[in-house]
Amino acid sequence: MKFRYRLPDHLVSVASMFEEFANGGAQASVRLKGGRVFGSILVSNSTFLVAARGFTDLPFKVEEIEAIFQTDEDRNPKDRGGWDYWDDWKN
């Protein structure tokens, strides 16, 4: 399986500390270098961005990410399903 969006190594180490709400799945928020913040990003195995609530594809470039973090909502999301995954996990 090849994922489209891999976090840079320095962000993988940050994401590895996140609280998971499913086996290998953590919800996170990202801040871009320009200051914009996107929430409800699904991170798989602390390494791959696999979905973002409300988007059918990643709405920014991975290279634009300045920081990745978890809010209270990310740690305990009210909505845990309904993700629109970008990668085909059947391969």
C-alpha cells in the first residue's frame, strides 16, 4: 500500500505522541507556515495523512506544514466515523 501524503520525519516524531481514538488512527490539527490552521485531519500510524473532514483531498501541501498538534476535540472526537479516505486501502 502506498499512501499519498507522508509526514516529514520531524513531524512523525511529534505525531507518535498523539492519543489515538482507533487502532493506529489519531485526529490532529495542523498549522501551515502561512498561519492557517486545519483541524480534523486523520493521521494513520503517526506517519500518513489519510483524510481531512470536509475535504476530498488534502487542501494544502505537506511541505507547508509548520506544526502538527492535538486539541481537546482531536483527542476525544465527537464524530469518529464518516471519513472520506484519499488512499485505496484495497491494494
